[in-house]
Amino acid sequence: MTILEDAKKGIITDEMKAVAKAEGVTEDFIRRGMAQGRIVIPISPYRDVKLCGIGQGLRTKVNCSIGTSSDIVDVEMEVKKAKEGARAGADTLMELSTGGDFYDIRRRVVEATPLSVGSVPLYQAFIEAARKDGAVIHLKEDDLFRITEEQAKLGTNFMAIHTGINTETVKRLQNQGRHGGLCSRGGAFLVAWMLHNKKENPLYSEFDYLCEILKEHEVTLSTGNGMRAGAVHDATDRAQVQELIINAELGDKAHEQGIQVIVEGPGHVPLDQIETNVKLMKSLSGNKPFYMLGPIVTDIAPGYDDRVAAIGAAISSMHGADFICYVTPAEHLALPTVEDVYEGVMSSRIAAHIGDMIKLGKTERDKEMGHARRDLDWDTQFALAMDPERARKIRSERMPADRDACTMCGDYCALKIVHDYIKKRD
Ligand code: SF4
């Protein structure tokens, strides 16, 4: 019996209890949310993880993605990135390698992290086909399912699977065209394979078989967003919405079979379309947990895309997105470094918190920070900071003559000048 089947039967498991405690909600809130498909707890029968509840009414979670590329295969560095992502406070980790020995990399990353790990099995399946037979179009359908099962047995907790790309979706993409092309690697592999072989996507046509594998190994399905826009001018286009509708239908089917489901969203989205995207996805999917990738809200700031995505993520979270995939400053430019991973996770965590201040009314810590600043209580300010280490370092490198103030205003510290004349509110 899967954890979702437990929830549907009214059983509260230890995992539900742990998540309820961490989130400050009742155990039955978690159980009901899971039974109705609004909350997931990605687990695996193959390893214990730091449990993470994702969904409506819970803190917005942040995913950190790492992985080799065909150009840079440095397993040690990927393991460091996995650890750095956890140190920066990521809630989950996706291992998305596309270069080197897939099995070895995933095994080492899974061993190195306490976090729930996600993967995209079709990367491995298509790239192994390219290595063996010269091109991704030579993939054998069975390999998609075999590799999904192999990765599940390595302790993968959730998988992004591109179930919503079918012949209709591809036609819409071709007929409409795109300003920014197709930016999803998984989407591009599948579309190339389908068009060359004139066949339906096996992950769509054999969805029942896929569900058997996911259920047997208790993997949470994250319905992949292979049609996501790679440019803000393509946001919310017909191909993306078509894929979302199919994924919403398949998500219901998987949920009925006892499989936990997350629905992935876009991509590149201008500010004024974020709310629409979140509400459309929630409405179509029956309020399943929404996994927003970024989103990037302008295309002209390469080098700063962690901040660009943080703006989009804050608004997404405010409107109901449950799970945010981080973006690093190296996005669109290069494979991220260990430092980029840290920056990306911090930017997304800050964004998720900003959204939660509105979505969940989580503002107490901000109020306490206001008081600590008013009272020039530096230790409390550091304790409340999302990155205490960085805050301490900046202050200590530029210490003022007056230890109560800081070197921004020095002798003319506004807070100090009027401190004794203004009533304090608690
Ligand atoms: S010196 Fe200026 S910036 Fe620094 S604590 Fe005082 S008012 Fe704030």
C-alpha cells in the first residue's frame, strides 16, 4: 500500500506526523490534503530522507538542480553542489546529469544528500541511445521504462516525466511556432523522436505501464513541462496549455491509482501572466501541488537570472505555487559552479518566503526583525537573517566606530537619534 493509499483510507503515517509537526498544521490537515491530491510527501522505499511536504497550505518549497553536462563531467563537483544546495537550505535536490556514467553519478549524489531526490529518467534513456546508436531518435521505447525503474531503485523520490507531449501537442507547437524555440531538453528529445519515428510519445500512450512502475517503487510523479516557453513572448501559448490539460488529466488518473502527483509549470512568464498561470494550473489539476520552474520574468538579464527568477517566484508563491525550482546566475550561459548553486538557492528561498508572507501570512519573523533593527540588536538581527553568515561577514568587514550603529550612516544613525523618543510597538 502506498502512502497515498494510506491517506485515502484515513491512516496517518509517521511521515504525515513529521510533516505536520514541521509545518505547524494538524496531522489530519496533511492526511486530507494528501488524500485529495493537494499535498505530497515524496518518499522512497529504498532510503530515508529529510521529509518534505509540498502543497496547499504548506511553506513554499525550493528545489536545487545539479548534474553534469556533456562538456563538463566532474562528479566531485556535482557532489559538492548537492551538499552546498542543502547547506543553503534547499528542500529537495534534482540530479539532472546528461554526461558521464549516469548510474555512478546518481548513486554518489543520492548517498551525499539527506534531501528528497528528483530525476528526469528520459535524459539517460535518450542519451544512452545517442551514445549507442548515434542519435536520440534511435531510442527503444522499452528503455524509457527500464531506466525509470532503475532510477527508482536508486532511491529517487520524484521524477519529472514528460507525459503531456502527444501528437496534438506537437502539432500545436509546429503550427504556432515560437519566438524562443523549445527550451526543454526532455521536450526536445521527445519531439525529435516522435517526428522522426512518426510515433506517439510512449510516456503518454503507455501511461498505465508507467504508473505500474511508479506505484511499485513509490515514486512521486512530477508531470514534466516539456512545452514550457523559453522566452517571455511565448508564455502561455497553445502548446504549453495543451500539455498542461493532458498532464492534468493524467495526474488525476495517477492519483486514482495511488501515485502522488506534482504538476510542473513554466518557464519564462511575464509578470502579468504569472497569476493566470498559477490559477489555470490549479483549476485544471484539481489543486495538485504546482511546481513552478523559475519563472524567468525578463529575457535580457543573463548573469542575474537568479534574481530575475526570484521576482517571478515570489509572485508565483504569493498566488499559490507550492514548489519553486531555483535558477542560478549561470542560467542560459554555462553549467553552474558550486557558488552559483548557493546563490540560486538563497535567491529562491528569499522569493519563496516573500510569497509565503502573503499566501500563508507568515510575517512574524519580519516583525521581529523590524524590532531588532529598531533596537540596534545585532545578534538578534543575525539570528533572524535568512543567511546569518553573510550578514555577519558584511558587518564585521566594515565595523563602525560606534558599535551600535553601522557604517552606512555612522554618527548620524537615524535609528539611534530618535530611538528614545518613539513609542515601541511589539
Ligand atoms: S547607521 Fe543607518 S543603516 Fe546603520 S543601523 Fe543606523 S540607521 Fe540603519
